[in-house]
Amino acid sequence: MIQKMGGRRLLVVCLLLFATSVSCIPPEGVDRIAAPYTEDTIRYHLESMFSRAASNILSSTEPGLLADQDLGEIGLADEYFVFKGQGQRLSKELTAARAHDTGTMNILSDQLDWARGRRQLLKGQVESIITKQVGEALLAEGLEPPNIPQGANWSFPPSTFFLLKPPFVLVVSPRDRIEITSSYLLASQLSLSTIEGIESQVEGEGVSALVEGTGGFSLYPAWVSEDETLRQTLEIVAHEWTHAYLFLFFPLGRAYFQDYQMRTMNETVADIVGREIGERVYRQYYAALEPPAPQAAAAAVGERDSDFGRQLRSIRVAVETMLTESRVEEAEVYMEVERKRLVDKGYYLRRLNQAYFALHGTYATSPGFESAIGTELKAIRAKSSTLGEFVRLVGNVANPGDLPHLSD
């Protein structure tokens, strides 16, 4: 793990929580298909660690950053994410200018290079700033190591993370039920045609497959996608930290790979913590910097998300009924018909199958994927005075049958 905060020394503890391909008994054919595309996670992780160390040294002597002290930590972090949006806009304008105006293209190209360079220069500082802010919020919610003296005010593990392009993940589910039976980390740079080719080959083995990008990844330090918004980044940092915390101190975290239900429980607990901590940090430090969305627009977005969730939930219920009755082919035809219908309504879904529901179903409080596990965990959270109390309660769950007793 790399701890990069101010003048503190680097702390290197590479805990590989979820870094390798995960499967009880990976199907040999799928293993073979995935192998050419898997990420050399350890090498990439070590490169990221040394790159951040070098970046911190350079940024401390970079003339262009001397004035950043005046911006303050909040301003620096906000600037980093503003440059993300500017970079996307300049990229689109540059693409349009290539066909018409060489002079404008050169100007836009220079601006884009500067914005990307500036963002890269800020990255290490922003990681440290957010690490500190999230760590303070975790402490305020009582998320300390168990059995330390009261009032020690000590957070472990630190909420350290890297902003980079995390890997894609290949998820495999049986066709006759919705369940993750194996998953593989793939390289972070894959074209759509390559992704679709992998899925097609894997499904030739008689299973359901899905390749998706990830917003974060639970190595330690965690990997968080550099393409997310500020608000999403705060949430993901806290989410991935929760996995490390549970793994180190509680039976729940160490039972992550025990079965699909325990995986769902872990992901849902991390989701609850991530959302609350992310929102707390955002409101404390950044909400005043961003203009609030118009109420009508915010309501419309909320209703759209709810509608999408309701439709996915309805589809999943129908699919599970068909699979229970061994109507596998009918369920697959139904999912593709429903996917196209959702696309026609403006909801983009590249793929909708058993693997899609298996992957997203592990987040049991997300719209469209609510389950009994999610309902029970939300009930326990509602009865807990702090996130720390909530995590200590559910963290000691070692098998799915223990959870209902806590929500009674």
C-alpha cells in the first residue's frame, strides 16, 4: 500500500485482496479464453506505486504548482475534476476540427495537451487530499480498528488509492441460474470488438458471459477510475476501503468468496458505507463549489433512474421464474427482447443476460437489484446509530443465515 500524505514516509504493504482471477473451479475453456487478455495486476500495481512516488517528488519542485498553496486542498481537488470535463469537451471539439480547420485543430490540440498534463500533475496531490478527507469522515463515523483504546482517533487501513484506468472484469454465470461462478480481471484497454469477441467465445462454453468496466478495484491501495466524477470518486474510495477493512478485521470480509450470498453481503455493506461517506465528504468540502441542479431536472433524473430500476426488477423476476422452470432459451430470448425495448426508450444496455444480473445483483440496495439481503442490511443500518456500529454488527456475520437475526 502506498500512503502519500504530506511529508509522511511511504508505507508499502501490497495486500492482494481481490487481485487475481476468482473462481472455485474455473472452467478450463473459459480460463484459456480469458488468459490472453488478463491484466498483469501485480506489475501494474508496482508501477503505479513507483510512478506516484516519482510524481510526488516532481510535483514538490514543479514551479507551476508553487501557487497551488493559495488554492487550498479543496480548490486543487475541484480543479482536477474540472479538467476532466474540459478534456472531454476539447477532445470532441478537436475531432470535429480535424476535418475542417488545421489552425483551430492545432490550438485545440495544444489546449488539450496542457489540460491533460495539468491534470496528471495534480493527480498525486488529489489522491492525498481525498485520502485525508475520507479518512476523517470514516473516523467521525466510528470506523476504527476493533479493540483499540477509546479516543485513540486512529484509522487503519488508511483510505489510500490510485486514480487510474482500472481493469475490465469478465463475469461468468451458469445459463440455468443467476450466480457468479467465476470472474477474471482483464486489461484496462480493450476495444468493443475485442470485448464482444471474448463474450462470444466464453458463451461457446455453454455459460453466460459479460465484460464490463469497473469504477474501482479492491487491491490495496485501491484502484479508482480516473474517469469518474468527484462525487463518484469519493463514494468509490470509501467503498473500496470498506472491503479492505472488512477483510482485515471481520469474518464477513474474509468470507467474500465463500458463496454468492456472502459476496452480495460484502458488496452491499461496502455500497452503504461508500454512499454515506462519499455524501458526507462531498457536502462538507465540495457542495458549495458546484451549482445545484435545477429541481425539475434533478427530479426528472431521479424518476428516470427509478423507472429503469423498476423495469430491470420486473425483468429479473420473470427471468428467475423461467430459469426455475428450466425455460433457459425462452429466458434468454426474453432478455434480449427487453434489452432492445429499453434501448428504444433511451436506456442504454449493451448486454442483458444472466451474467449481467449476477454481477449487478451483488449490490443489493441498488435500484433494480434490491433483494432480501439488501432489505435486511438497510434495516440494520437504520437501527445503528453510526456506520461504525453498523459495520461491527454485520462484520461478524460468517454465513448468510446469521443476517436475519440481526435485523429482527
